[in-house]
Amino acid sequence: MSKKGVGVIILVLGVISYIIRESLHYLAAVSLSFKLSGISNTMIAEPLSLIPPPFAMTVPIVLIIIGIIYLVWSEIEKK
């Protein structure tokens, strides 16, 4: 597999892991606020501050950086 393909795959994995992280975080806050007393903007903000994120932001950031490095590396080697 070429470096460009690997870079794109790693970049996509980083973006997907970021989206899943954020989605789970908000989904947990909404479900917690719904269990308490219904959904409103103010009721979601409080549980959102109480729920820790599912995992650190370092995983998606590292994957995105590695993906970009692979893409740049593949373009440099073409020249």
C-alpha cells in the first residue's frame, strides 16, 4: 500500500475517533438529563460538565497528525 493510502486511512481513523468521542460524550449528557427531568438547553449543560470525556483527545490528535505526515511524505517523495 502506498504512503498516500496509509495517510488517508490514518487520517480518517483520527477523524472517526474524534467524532465518536464527541458523540458519546453528548449522548451520555442527554441521556442523563433526560433521566433527571427532561431535555432543555440548561439541563444538558449541567450533566455535560459532570461527565468526563470517554478518552483523552490525544488519540485522535496523534492519528490526525500522523496521517498528515504520511500524506506530506508521500507528496515529497513524488518530487
